[in-house]
Amino acid sequence: MPLDGQISRRSLLYAGGLGLGLTGLAAVSGCSASSGGHNGHVPGMVQPSDPVVADLEAARSAAGSGATRRFSLTAARTTVNVGGQEAATWAYDGVVPGPELRARAGDRLVIGVRNELPEETTVHWHGIRLRNDMDGVPGHTQDAIAAGASFEYDFIAPDPGTYFFHPHVGLQLDRGLYAPLIIEDPAEPGDYDAEWVVVLDDWLDGIAGDPDGELQRLRRESTGMMGQDSGISYPVHLLCGRPPEDPQVFEARPGARVRIRLINAGSDTTYRVALGEHDLTVTHKDGIPTTPTRTDALLVSMGERYDLLVTLGDGAFPLVASAEEKDGRAYAIVRTSPSAAAPAPEVSLAELSKEVLFAPQLVGDPSYAPRGQEGAAGEPDVAISLQLGIRGRQYEWLLNGKTFEEAEPLTVSQGDVVRVEYFNATHAIHPMHLHGHSFRLVSRGSWHDTVLVGPMASVAAQFVADNPGLWMLHCHNIYHAEAGMMATLGYRA
Ligand code: C2O
Ligand code: CU
């Protein structure tokens, strides 16, 4: 009987070595025949409505800033102009990206969401270590917000950083429903002159069908080749909602130090990002400080965020986000000289093929761990091994050979040091995201809430289970998630 993903820490990489060396590790319940599925109530697990969730929020509030920030959002059908074409889509407040929300670490955010879409929706606050019942997962943490209805999200945002928000229903993220969420650091050293929030997105909605039709096409045309996922050919890639032929221009003075907050809000595209004639210094990943690392280019996968520092030269420079393993790019111009000629959108950048950083290569800042996570580097109490796979003929993406519908929840106990070992047995990139937690990579100690797991690669992560509730763990390729590459992680009651 397979242990459904929970195996010994000594059984590395493959889910094949089952049943070995469980001595000393917590008993596992993932294969229990009596646990009746994962939709709605999950037996034996802490529920979002349990007092422990509210109690923990009270502690966050007591340690917080005391400030409350109120926002409102309306999700509705709209039309946006994408490179001269009118695209009928769904968006927040009629704009793509949606309105940026900004607060400070420790603030309470109260966000009224009105759903004027033709179907139900929710909002998920991606990367925030928030109270479970505000996490925006329908059937798990709340009832979906029906068409025509409203819901008020209300939570403390405990940690500073670059985040974003999006629906957690079907493929709605691949419409225009996404926006930055910036939590400022009250103790920010502020060693920069200007800030630029760069949101990347792969776009097809309203100009080449829509996301639901695209998933049907993928299912119809799936070849059954083992993980040879060529991905979706998007007609256009957007940077802050702008196509390459109508780019955003970021203006600053020569010599300015700029903090770039880079967010990949795409659904099926990893981007390779570089700024012509500049190198970039990574300072934060998924909101959390890293050891500052210089690079020419970096890979940012779906759901990942990078904070970069760059000192600008004199001229006009292309910021290019090239779609990895497919055609197309998103593009913007950085201008410090009014007279310099603008680079062309198709300019070829040497930086893109020099040193290319990606998430597992980052080195953590050894002096920093997110609050409550100081023990994450210790010996694990429980190890969860997840093989990322595909049933190609059905276009089904799998964790340990099962789709979300087929799998039982993964279980941890509060206080456990949890190890999650991913092995990618496909040729696609899978950005693996865990709700409500940040995790530390075992290899080099960097912190993430979403980590790029490359083709045939292994990545091991650890965290302290300190935020009880029902949490989603899934690939942030939203088509992969919708086609099964998703699991529930629950805390034993
Ligand atoms: Cu942005 Cu469940 O994710
Ligand atoms: Cu994936």
C-alpha cells in the first residue's frame, strides 16, 4: 500500500522507496482509507473555522502595527486594449493589471470584493502567511463568492514583501484578474531612489479564444508524450498590461538605484528576464531577503517574485522578459536620457544568454528567517516526497501518480519541521507553490513560497508547520493545477 507521498527523509528523490526508515518520524495518515476525500470538510484535520485559526490571528494582531487599511475591488467583465486589439476579458476595477494594493507589515487589511463576473470567484493573497479562513480557496477555506455577491477579506499581513493576488477558481487567473500586493517594511533600509513594480503576463483571453477553451484544446490534442509539454503559444506577452509594440517607459536619472519588484502573473510561461547593458542584484525572493546576488539574467516562473536592485546607466535600455522554451517576449523601456534612441522590441540582448539565475541557486541570508521559522533548518519530523508527473494522453498532471481528485490530503502536525522533496519526472517546468507558508530550500538556505522545479530536477524544502488550517500545495502553472497537479496539506486536529 503506497504511503501516498509521505516517506522517510532517507528515501530521497523518488517516491519508489516506500516504507523505509519511518522510525522516529511522525506516523502518516495519508493512506488512511477512512479519510473521505478533500473537498469541503476534511475529517481529522484543523478546519478554517476552528478557534486555533482565530487565536493565531489575535496573536498576529497583537504583534502588528495596529493600523487598518481598507480597500475595495470589483471583479467584472471589461474590455482592454491589447496592442491595438480590443480584448473582452475579466478584470479587477476594469484595469489590467488590477489596482495595486499597498500596506505595511503588521497592518490589518480589510478588502471588500464584489463579484460582477458571470460565475463565482474568490481572491487568494498569494504568498501572505495569513489566517487560513481568508486564503480564498473555495470549498476549503470559504464558500465561493457567487455571481452578484460580495465578500469581505480581513487579515493581518505579517511580513513585508512583494506579493500579488488572483482568483482561486478554475482558470480565472489567465484572464485579467491579477494585481500586485506590496507590503512595505517599516524598517526598510531604503537604499534605493525609485521603485518599479513589473508585472509579467502571458495573454490570450479575448484575442485567441479564452482559457477554458484553451484547456479543452490541450485535452483534445494531448499527445501522450511523457511530459513533453510544449505549453501554450500565447499571442502576446504583457508587461504591466502593455504589449511590446506599446511598451511602458520607466524614467529615472542616470545613476539612480532602482528597486524592481518583479512578479510573474502568467499562467503557463516562465520568463527569462534581463535589462540591456546592466547587471541585476537579487535582494529578495518571494518577499524574503536573500544574500544579495549579482546576475545578468534570471528565470522567473509563474507565481514567483524577485526584488532586484539596479544602478542605471545613461541612455535608453530594453527590459526584456523572454518566454522560456517558446516564442515571444514582454518588453519595456528604461529611459534615463530623453534624447537616446529607443531600443526595438525585438532587440537581441547578450545578457539573456550569459549568467542565468533561477530559484534553487539563490543563497539564503543566514541571519534571517521569517518569524516562527527559526527552526526550519533542523532535522525534519516528517518528510513528504512528491513526484511530479503526467498522464499525457488525458492531459492530467500528477503528484505521486494521482490527480487532485484522486489523492488524499497530506498531513502534518503543528510544530513539525516538515520536509517536502520534489522530483520532477517531466520535461516541463513546475513552479511549486504552498499556501500560507514560506519554506527554506535545504541546498542553499533561500526562502520561497513558490519554487521553480526544473525538468527532471529535484528540490528539497523545509518549513515549520506554524499556521494551522487547510492549505493548497500546487503547481502554479494554472493549467497544470487545474488538470490535477494540486494537493491539500492539512494539520492534524
Ligand atoms: Cu497563486 Cu494557489 O495560488
Ligand atoms: Cu506544472
